[in-house]
Amino acid sequence: MKPTNLSHLFEECDLQVRQGIPLETVLMQHPEHAEALRPLLETSQLGRTLAGGIVPNRAAQNRSRAQFLAAAAEMRQPARRTLSTGLLRFAVNLVMALLVALTAFSVTGLVSAQSLPGDTLYPVKRAVENAQVALTSNPASRLGLEETLDDRRSFEVQALAERGRSNQDVAFAGFFSGSAADGWMAAGVPLALPAEIKPELLAGSYVQVNGRTQADGSVAVTSISLRLFTITGIVEQVEPDRWTVGGVKVRIAPQTMINGTFTVGDSISLTAIRTGTDEFLALAIGPRLPKPAMDATLSARGSLPTGEPDDDGNTGSDDDDNVDGDSTDVPGDDDPGEDEFEDSEPDDDQPDDNNSED
Amino acid sequence: MSTQTTPNSLTALDPRKLGDLHDEYYPQVYRYLRYRLEDERLCEDLAAEVFLRLLEHLHRNKGEITNVRGWLLGTARHLVQDTLRGKYRRPTTPLEEHEHLSNGATTELDLENSQDHQRVRAAMQKLTADQQHVLALRFTQELSLEEAARIMQRSVNAIKVLQHRAVDALRRHLEPA
């Protein structure tokens, strides 16, 4: 038999073996070639059996995926910056620079940096801060900045108290602590709570407080809610009860609403509450949003059991009250990438940019 | 996801599509690499490198890729060749070092499989590059002759002959000296 014919026969018999027909049965169909075919088919079987035992390590696959998607995200970045967005960013930076210069070199600017709620230049100070937050895209850095600004808000409230400036609207955030006997506080600021609020339910929570300063140095609370954080970034690690997103570790509870299926490398947005100095608990997880959702959605999530709904939204939607700016959007359902790959007829494309030849 | 993907849906570097692509093809690329190379960690690195090269190719947008699997396996093949060239003179590690099993259990059957694997891999490395490539494609990917022919840019008949010779050569190298 010519080798070419034997090649065809081998392929035919090998296919039958792969389909589950016993080797002996296959060979019986070609007794005149059984001697030549048997070792070939046995070798082929051995090769396939061993290949079937190769299973990729899941962690390595996840690492590769994350690396792959991070590189893609990096490559996408310049393409996304259109001329208009580039100009917009330039304009924002220019305004920022002017504000910073104004703040640093003018007497009024200096006053602005040290201004307190109610001062004429306080809105300038807040505008600079909001711009800083808006320009910080790294999730971990952004959280760090928000934490700094939260601290600043509570210091401002304490400064108002020291100066005896009462009847001033304030908004700040911090851990809720205290007791019925000793009084309740948020970020160390004494609070006068409305009767309908049940403070025991808030103990240990990181809360957003809106209220008005009083002569005794406390703040008369008008609304109080859980402070919500939005973390947007690439999923770096997925464990059963903890994910790492953009360098931030977030705890996942059974009640966490996970809107979709996500793995390492996916770009997501999640809404979380703070459960400790460096601990966050995810409330809702969804695909990364093209733009922030409505604050109204949030306030429903963020409201605490005060006995009545908060008409103001109370998560800082008011400019003066807004501690976290745009950081309170909730992941939604929309998925910017629903369309699937299109099918096409295969062709003979081969890698053309590799650096070696056989 | 289809095994054939048009370039337009990839060149936008949409993360969801790229994630799907990675999920689908990583095991195939890894199996190909692992069948041809012994070092597990190296295979993991090379598999990741294959996908990064795909990304670079898509980013540059030079030319179309309508057979993504073919492109990935072709790139994996080049990386294997590069690796083998660089490692030809590297001393092989003793068999005993490879008798560990992924699930932590050591059974006689596992050990036998591990030894068989070493023998097959050692025999494979004595084949020509094309012979190794065709066997890795047929054994690890369950590709049809037509798919293998497309990836290797040869006729189906040529692949049949190449495969036959490869298996025969492998058999000879597996025989006790």
C-alpha cells in the first residue's frame, strides 16, 4: 500500500477509534493493514489520552485575563480621548491651575483654603476639592482623597463650634459612635438627634450627616444616612466573600446584589458602605456605567430606618452638602457591550508579527 | 462565542468581548503549549504572552484576523519554537521532579500517566517542528483535518500525510531502544 493511502486509512481508522469504536473492531475491518495500523493507532490513542489530562490552572488563567484586560484598557485610553474631551480636560486643568494660583498667592485665596461653611469663599474651596475628586480616577486614590475630605468636613464643623458659630448648615461624614448615656457622635462631633432616629441602629456605621450647628457645639441633625461609596475599576481578585477592585478590597455578603456575572479583569462599578477604617461592604455590583446614575436611586438605598423618608435625598445632592460629589452612583443594568462577535467564514490568516520562523 | 471572529468586533478592544475571547481560547492555547513544553509555569507565561500579542496586533490594526484560534495557536507555535531554540542545551530535569500531581494525591495510575507523559514529550521533541505542531493541534485541540489544514496553510491531504508520518515517528521514538 502506498504511504498516501495508508495515511488516508490511518485517518479514517483513527476517527473511528475517537468515536468510540474499539480498536480491535476497527482493525478487523482492514485485516491486511492491521499490522501497520495497530501501532499507529495505539500511539495516537496514547497521545490523545495524555493531552486530555492537561487542564490550565484557574489562578493562572485569571491572572492572564486580568493582565490581558488591563493592557487592553491601557490601549483604549488614548483612543477614547477625543479632541473635545482633551480640550475639556485642558480647560478644567487650566481652571484648576488658576484656582490653585489664586488660592496660594492671594490673601483672599488663603482665606478660601481656610474658610469654613458660611464664609464667602467657602464655595471656592469646595469647587477645588470637587475638581480634585473628579480628576482622580484610580479607585484607591479616590477613596483616599474622599477620606481626607471627609476628615476636613468634620474639622470644619469642630472649628465652627470652637468659634461659636451656630445656626450654620453643615454636612460631614464619619463613624457613628456613642451611647444613650454619653450622647451620640459622628466623626467626634456631638449630635442632637431627632426623636424619630434610632441611634442604636447606627452605632458603628459610617454615616453622612446633614444638620445645623448649635451654640453648645453640637450639630442638630436634619438627616442622617449611610455614606455610600462608588468604586469603579477592574476586578483584580475574586474570592467567595471578598473582591479586590482597583486595589480596593471589598467584602461581598450574601445580600450583595450582583447584577451580572463578573470575573477577574472585568470593569465594574460597585456601591459600598464603609464597615471599618479600610473595610468596605458591597451593596450592589454591576457593569461599569458610562455615566453616573440618578442620585435618587441612591437615597432609597442609603436611607436609614429613621421612621420617615428623607425628602432631600440626604446623600449630599445639594452642592453645599455634597461630601462625596459624584461618588454615589449605583451600578445599573445597562451593559455597553452586549453585541456579540460576528461569525464569519474562516480564512487562512496566520500570525504575521511574530518574531521567529520555523 | 464563535471560533471565527471578525476583526471589527475586536479592534474596539471592548473588555467584555475580549474577556469572552480569553475565556474561550485560553484553555486551548494552554493545552497546546503544555503538550509541547514541560515547564508548567513557562506555559502559563507563554499563554499570557500569546494574548498580549493578539492585543498588540489588534491595537495596531494591521491586517485582519478572521480565524482567531488559528492566529492564537500559530503564535503559540512560534513562541514554542523560540523557547525550544533557547533551551536546547538546557539540561532536562530528572523525572522524579515531575511526579507531583495537581490534586496532591499520588496514585499508581497517576504516576504511570506522568511517566507516559514524559516519554511522549521527550519523543515529541525529536520530531520535526511541523510534525510536533500537527500532533499538538490534532491531539490537544480535537481539530478536524480541515481546521488543521487551514491553520497550517496546507491541503487536507498534506495534513493527512504529515500526521501519519508524525505518528509513525512518534511511535518509533517511543519504542524502547
